[in-house]
Amino acid sequence: PLGALTTGEHPRMQFAERNPSKRSQRVFRRKPILVVGETQIDRYLRSVQDDSIEVIFMPHTIGGSMDTGHVAVRVGDRKLDMTTLGTRNQPFDQTREGYGFVFEVGAARVAEIQAAYDELILKAPRFTMTGTGRKNCYSCAGFITKVLETVAGDLGVQTTASAIGTAKMLARSDNHAAVTLYGEAAKH
């Protein structure tokens, strides 16, 4: 349950202290909640890009007939995801409603994880709603979680085809350092 926690009560609070974004006075599973509005994206990114990755769940898809959500990953200063049009590797700019699960991994691991995604992208994977890598087909969640399970298994991210399933798995995890709220989620 969410509850009040003061700085210093948990070692992961150090991450929140060095982060310039507005920090909520509440926590989720003893992790700080970071609130990042549209005007704070650049400052937030500068403070976390060198030594962390972040799996971001967006509860509402844009367009499409199903509201299954979407999952992307921030690796360093890049945002990677899989859509019906294929993979995307673009500069990070999260303004849609989203919930980020931040993992402190260090600079060397950020580079290793980015290299693993780059290698997979070169294989030109195809999109499917239920894909977890078989026959080079992935859902948005399968694309994100397969790489993390393979090259960063200690983070506890398991391969799943479902964006909602990924969000539930991460919400139950004790491995991330903070939770970030974006877009509409940051306004509440």
C-alpha cells in the first residue's frame, strides 16, 4: 500500500534525492514515486540516463480497437519499443500517460542492454499480439521483456507477451529503485 516515507528510511531513496523532478511524498512498495511533468522531461533524463533503465507501461493505446496498453523501455537516453509498424529506437520523450519502473544498473550495463536491443533490432523482428520471440515475432511486451530477461536476468523481469502482465509483474517486484509518473498520471 502507498504510505508516507521520509528520505533516508530506505536506501533507494538516494536515487530520488539526486533526481530533480518533483517527488511525491508517497511511496509505492517502499520505493519513491517520481512525478515528471512535460516541462521536466529533459532535466529528469539528464539525471538518470547514465546509470539506469526504465520499463514504462502506458495503460491506453493510441488508435487500435483494443485497449491493451503498451510497454516501452528507456535505455540511457533512448526509448525503444515494438509497434505494429516494427521496432522504434528514438530519443526519450515520454509525455503520454505512463508509469515507469526505474532500475539502477550502472553505465556499463546500460551500454550492454542497449547493445542487446540494437542486435535484436538488426534482426528485423515482426509484430504479433502474442509474440515472445518465437520465429522472430514479438508483442510490445515480448520485445522489451525478452531482452531484459536474457541480458539482465537479475532484474527479475520475465518474458511476457502482455503489456498489462508486464506492468503487474513490475508492480509486484522489489528490484526497481523508483516508480515514475508521466503525463496524466503525473497530474493526480
